[in-house]
Amino acid sequence: MSGFENLNTDFYQTSYSIDDQSQQSYDYGGSGGPYSKQYAGYDYSQQGRFVPPDMMQPQQPYTGQIYQPTQAYTPASPQPFYGNSFEDEPPLLEELGINFDHIWQKTLTVLHPLKVADGSIMNETDLAGPMVFCLAFGATLLLAGKIQFGYVYGISAIGCLGMFCLLNLMSMTGVSFGCVASVLGYCLLPMILLSSFAVIFSLQGMVGIILTAGIIGWCSFSASKIFISALAMEGQQLLVAYPCALLYGVFALISVF
């Protein structure tokens, strides 16, 4: 037994002592050797030295009662975006640019070729009426057994582009593409009457040719009158009516044949 104790003592000989554990120190700041700050005597009050002084604000005690906030807090009421009430908001049709009064005046101007056109109204970019008239023209062709919606919109786009280039070359003030499309679309209204007649009887006879020629003249005269009044092109109505007659003649061919 004594030999085992001697062997154990000789095998585990070291200079480490438990009493030295309390003397060990650690220095994480690199100020005094590898380990200089006492592990057991760490000063926790030094943690606040890295906080900026402007962020350290004194906390005010709560002076209110339970479920009753203080009078200093007044929640801000949300400000309306359009106005103080819904009555100040503009109508939806006005925001979309749809004015039924102007649509009706333009329609009467087309139906009455001798009526003087109002240039301020005709110079607006209104595509609501032309879209309706194009759909009505395609619907009447469909009733006659002709599915020509693609031709109607394709020829309309090409015709509007050609008239847009021509009017910008002829006029001094210039015109927008939307205005040209609006005027040509409104003047398509007499062509709807021609396609409606094609549903009832054939237009390939002498009566149909005379009626078709009258409708083409009606559409081209109305369109040229509106363009002249809107762009101040006095004395050039025949020059504007000729390309308009070519455009509406293509629509007439679709209606007849």
C-alpha cells in the first residue's frame, strides 16, 4: 500500500496548486500582460463606458393611472389624401377623362355635317366614343356574317398613323395622335349605318353603290371639318378630306363585300 502511494505521488508531481486558482487574472484589454484583470473581481459598472452620453436619457416616472394614459399623449388623426371628406374627391369618370356631354356634342357634330364644330372640344383626346363605335361597326359586320374585327382595328391604326403624319406636315400647330384617333373614330359613325343596311339588304347593286358613296362623303366631310376647326387650317378642307375619303372607302369595301 505504501508503494502504491509512492508511485502515485511520483506520477502526478506538478507545480499546480488549487490556491493559485483564485490568483489567476485575465486581461482582455491588453493593458498589463496577458492576464492582469482579476477574474473574481470584475467590475460590471465599467460596461456603460461605451454608451454615448446623448443616448443616456433619464427615465421619467409614470404619473398616470392604470388604463388611463396621461394627458400629454394626443394621438394624431390621419390626414385624408384627397381632402377633408369624400365629397371633395373628383368623380371617377372625370379622372378617367370621360365626359358624356362632350361625347354627345361630338356625336351631333358628326351627324350634322353642316354644324360648326367647336375646336376646343374637338381637340381633346377622347377615345371612349371611338372604341364604342369601332365595336359597334364590328358587331354590325358580324350580324352580316363577316368576322372582321381584326381588319377594323388594323386599318384604323394604320389610317390614324397616316393621318397623324399628314396633318403634322400640313398644320402649323401640330396635332397629337390621340386627337387624330378620336376624330377619325367619331366620324366612323355613319359607316355603322352603312353596315347596318348591309344586314338587311345587299349593297352590291346600284342603290348600294350610291348609298356607299354618300356615306364615304359624309364621313370624310365631317372629319375634315373637325380637323380644319381644331387645327386652324382654313382653305385646306379638300386636301384633308381626300385622305379621309380613302380611309373610309376601305371600311366601305369591308361593309359591301
